[in-house]
Amino acid sequence: MRFSLQDVKKQVHRRGGELYVGLHFLRPGELHAEIERLIAYHESLLHQPKRQFSQDEARACVGDYRLADCLIATLSAWYMWRQCDWTEVTGRLPADPLLRASEITSPTRLRLALFNYVNERYHGFLEGEQRVLALQAFCDPFQLSLPDLEYLLVMDSDEEARLVRDSSQAPTSQEVATRYNQWVFEAALSNASQVHFVIDCRAFGGTRQEDLSGRQVGAAGVGAVIKRLCYLARLLGVYYDLAYQDDGTPAVAAAGSQRHVRDLHLSLTLYGPQEMTGVPQQYGLRLARLCRMLLGYGLRTREAGGKQRGARKETLSGGILAAEATVHFLQRAYCFVIDANVLALIYDADSPAREEPRPAVAEASGLYDSSIEQSFAEAFRALESSHAVDGWRLEREPEPLLLEQGIFIPDFALTRARRRIYVEILGFWTPAYRERKIRKLQQLRGRDDILLAIPQEARDAFSHIATSFPIVWYDGQLSATELLSLLRSHYDDFAGRLASIDIEAVRQRVRREYLLLERACYELLSCYRRSELQRASESVAGDDIGYIVGVGLYQADWLEHLHRSFVEWLSSVQSLPLPAVLREVRERWPKLANCEEATLETLLSLWPEVRVQRSSIFEALVEHIEAVQRDGVEEEAQPASPVARGSIQGAKRQGRIRERRAPQKKQRASETTQGDLWRVP
């Protein structure tokens, strides 16, 4: 149980016309004797009911009642009140089998049984002199004593909860003091409208990055720290802003350039509830939790051998130069300075106390700032699975772009070959958010790799930047197909890709391999749509090389040889079901083994000797036309079929008979036509 900012001791002072708040943190060694007495008091009451715990006696251990209440709350990280288990208590009583036989398995059921007993025997009311006798009469069938009954009736109440310690040993006074300091720090952040950090980028030059298993995989740098910040902010739903300020080195020459990044100070602002919604407790705890995760205090790692130890991981704290928060209390705003002394106090102890569960590990790409972004990503990946995205690959939360005055983190990046387009989906949150976003976009003017998606209701707000970027205007949900259409119109480089094709090399490969399937032709000819592939194939086709839509590029002599050999084989069997033909084709001609069914059917449709008859969408028969016609003439002269072909030919004839049989037309019932009731005759 944490405490609120109102419970914390604090001092308020004015400096230069601005109000500052100073919170009471415990310095090293401060109140250690008092905290030890408070710990000893808790230890003396272990496994005792809560009714024996005296708040006044606990406060007397510290002396300062306001500070004592916060320290008692802090000890809830190690001590907690736990209800006794019914089966554990009744298992020691001889009444246990009788209670279970009567389906009395909890204090609630016991109270209900007693209530029914009093209603039946005493009309729902017990006088004082009757109470003991009535309760004893109720206990006798269960072999319960009266004290046991009275305890079982109230054992699930708060007063009967037992004090237990949720750690193997009692905490030290320094561990309690550190945890108190951490919770005081979070009480301030929970009521902050914004928290501002100035971070030295040079502190992350040698940082090692870890994968999900904790194994070091390489240097992280400030870019990885920024990506981790973005991931955690999305995970907890906290809005943030990033910028940088120079410490005297020349400014970055071009937007997006990574030069001099190690000489820059990163400015990180986390916006709290006063900025976004105006209601502190709706949002403040998430802001405080994000700061705790970024600063890394209270997080534990494992030593070799599996032992838990408190550890300060490589986090933002190592590079923080200055920090402050705007804290709101009693309808006034105060500046809370987070200096090195405050940070040192929240890191002092290696505390093994119980921690809040850390967020479940998830891919950053699976977290979205809004439902609009999520639905767009899902629609795009659905199109990608059907090869309808023109070769673009979607990436969530790409690398940050360094601007002249700030850092811009796009929502998505689209990559194709050497082209990379950044996509930003703009919302319409607050005027402050809109102004910050416009200032950053103005610094991106002149770049040809930025694409914006803006809601229709925000047209007026973003009208003065509308001519500087390609924009998709959306209403409700962003359409992936509309965005792809915009990409085609603004970034169509087909002419350049067509000119870069090595035509002779492609022809040599076709002559060597005889057949290049259409899916391989897309990559070979740098095409992303079938219309592009048809135009590119025209430049490759020649006397001995051709292109078939749905099949690909082929060598003419090979295809003619395939044609003759297939027709010759089919004439020997006359007709077979389509699945059997496709299976036979893949076995007889290994070059076609990896072809899809649609590709093979396209090939069969090219040859005039072959016909695919479909009696339904589920049944298809491949026939050699001349052989079938010749067989039909023989059937007229000699109806009986040879025994050798009995089953197959019989099935084929039945199929042909069904095909030749004209479908009967259903008689339509006479229809009555309703006249115009409104027309005056």
C-alpha cells in the first residue's frame, strides 16, 4: 500500500517568483533506531490477528506520527495481512468431517446455516438469555465448542487476518528507508503534469545491449535507449517528447544526421495527467511507474547460480545531468528538483523485498499508440500476405530522426529496396500536442521521405503544412490501400528500375533454366505489380523467349517440347480428373514440380488439343479432344466398352452423359405485380 503526496512531510519555499517543494527523504543513518523498533514490533506480532496490532504503539516506535504512518505503509512491502484458510483451521478440529458432510466449507456457509437454524427454531430472534443455549444446541451436532464456533463465524473478517512476512528474513532499517524514499519520489511523480530529464548522450557510448534472455548482444548506444523509452512509454500509455540541446559543439548539419550525437544532451519530457487530462490519479501512477522503469531502481537481476540480488541496470540514471518535475498539490503547481542527491537516496539499498510484477515481455512492434495505428498495421500485413503491397515492408517505431531543434520519431517506416519512407499518423489530441507536432514537421520540410496521415477533422489545423508533404486524409480509420495508392503516385520509380534491368543476363538465365516462374520474375526484373511485370517482360522477350501471364518467362523450344510430350501422354489416357493430371505432370516433368495449380492450369489452357471440362466447382476433367471424339464415334458403333478400361472409361462416360444432359428448367410460379398505389387513375 503506497501513500499519497498529502501524507508525505514536505517543505514549500519560493525562489525567483516560483514555488518549489522539498520532500522529506531519509538520509543514510537517519531514524535507523526508530525503524528497527518498528520492525521489531511487526516481528513480535507475526501470525497474530490484526485486532492485536495497535496503530498508536507502532507510531510510538517512531515518534513522528505523520512519518510513522508512511513507514508503516512502507513495511507493507515485506509484511501483509492474510486471511486464514478455512480447511487449514477446521482440519485441526473433530468437527471437520461433519461440517463437510453438511456442505459447510466457509465462514459464509456457516453463518447461513446458523441464520437458518435461528429462523426455524427461534423465529429469527434470540434473546440474551437464550443465546448461549441456542448456540450450544447448534454446535452439538457438529461436535463444535462454543469458542470455536464464534471464531469460525468471523475468521474471514479483517480483524482476524494474520500478520505474515513475505520474505525469508526481516528487512534492515536501510532497506526500509530506501523503499520509503522510492515511494515518496513516486508520490510526487503521481501528481506531476510533466517530468523533464536532461541526459548526456555520451554516457551511452559503451552501453551493452541485452536480448530478452539477458545475454549481451552488442553496443546499444543512445539510439537503443531512445527505442527502449518509446517501447516502455507505449506499454504504459504515457505521452512523451524528445529533443536535444547542444553543449557547445556545432549543430547537426542535416535533419536525420547522426553526426555529433555523442556531443549532445538529450531532452526527455514525460507528460502527466495535468497536461493530458487534468485528472491526476487517472494517469499519474503510470507516469511514476515509467520513471521507475527508466531509472532502474527497484529492479532485480540474477547472479550466476540463480541467487537474486538488487542491481542497478544500465538505464537513463547513468546519464542524467538534471531533472525536475512540475508537481500539483492543493490546486497549486510546484517545481520539484530531482538532483543527484535524490537519485542517490533511491538507489542506496540492495533490497530483496517483494516487487511489483514487471510487464509481460512483448515485441515493440506489437504495441500501438492508438487503435488507428493498430488497425492500419493489421490491414497492411493482411495485404502483405497476399502480395498486394508493391514490395513495401512495414516497420513499427523506426529509428529517431534528429532535427535542428528536437527529435522526431515516426510511427512507421516503409522500406523497399533502397527507398525508405517514414509514415506519421497525426491525431488531434490537445492544442499543445498539435503545436509541438507542427513545429517538428516544419523542420522536416524539404525531405522527400516523409508521408503524413491526418484526420479529416484536423484539415484546418494542419493546412499550412499540407503542401509540404504527401498526405492521406482519413476519416475514422486509415486505409492501407489509399496509402499504397499515394505511394504509387509520389514514389513511382518504375522507369528507373526498368532501365536498370540487365536484359542479356536475364535472357541467358531463361535459356539456362528454361522456365522462370512469375514469382521469381518479380525479383529478377525489380517489379512489384503484374502490370509492371508485363511491361518489363516485353523488353526481355525475343525470338526464343516469351512471357505468359500467370506462368512467367520461358524458352520457346522447351515449351514446345513440353507441349508435344504432354499431348502425347494425354492422348494415351484420353481423360483424367484434374488432380490426377497435375500430380502426373509434377512427376513426369520435374521442372514443373514446384508450380502452383493455377500455373499448371494456365499452361494446359494454352494448348488447343487439351480441354478442361468442369461439371462443378469441385470436379474437373482434363481431356484430349481428338481422342475423346474418336472414342465417342467408337461408342456409337460398339456401345460396350473394353473390360480393360471398364472402371475409368465408365466413370468418364458417366461424366460426359451428365454434361450432355440438358438441365431442366424450373417452372416459375406466376407473379402478382403490385400497381402504383399513389397514382390516381
